[in-house]
Amino acid sequence: MIPPKGPAGATSTGPWNTHTIELDAGADTVTKTFPPGDTVRHVRERRALELLAAHASGLAPTLLQAAPGAHGPRIVMTWLPGRPLRGVPLDGRQTRALAEAVTELHHCVPAGRLAQVPLRPGRPPELVARIRAWRPGCRCTRPPPWPRHCTPG
């Protein structure tokens, strides 16, 4: 969990992360640095921030900078006020507010504009192809959950 305000330069990394996060409390910014050679994740992050800025201003961080970096592509964004809700019991008012914010995020971009956004890798057709490559002879008849719908042959 990211603390509400940490020391300048605090970072978050781990073996399963797709990027590092650097928090700068003094500047109220968050910097995500993606692995060198990343050609997809940082572009998707930038696109999402730009779409949310255009259609749900104030609900998501504001993109401040997107640039190649010596250690990989970097996205610098504003630090949203508040505190993490992970593991915190919410009362009815907080639950409604969270539901409203998430609903707004999921519905704010007009359908016509959203249709222009490339699909994220790992969608069901790609997953089926990947599973078939991992397990030749598997006939996946339906989308997840697997292996219930995968039969030999």
C-alpha cells in the first residue's frame, strides 16, 4: 500500500511489477518508469490519462510529462489527494461515493472515441491462442474459466 504522503523519492518495485513508482511528496507528483524497450504499457497509460483528463477531469491524475528515459519510458502525473482505501472498512456514504467514481470512470469516454482505442493485449481470443500453444490438442470451447471448458483432443 502506498502511504498518503511518503518521503520524496520513495519507490515501489517488486518482481511482478510492470513499472517502478517514484513518489515525490514535495512536488506532489508520481513518476512511473517502465522497463527499457517497453513499447506498449507506457503508451496505454498515457492514452488513459489523456482520455480521462478530457472526459472526467479531476477524477484521475493529470499527465504532466511522458518521455523516454535513460532507464525506460517515464510517465509523470499529479498525486491525487486522499488515502488508499485498500483494507479499510467503508461506511455507506463512502461506498456510494466510490461506486459513483468508478461508474464515472467506466462510462465517461464516449463510445465512439472508446471504439478507436486499441484493445489491450491478453483479450479472450489472444488468451485462447496462447493456451492452445501451451497445450496442443486442447479445444477451448468457451472463454475462461479454464480448464473446465478445455477438453483433450
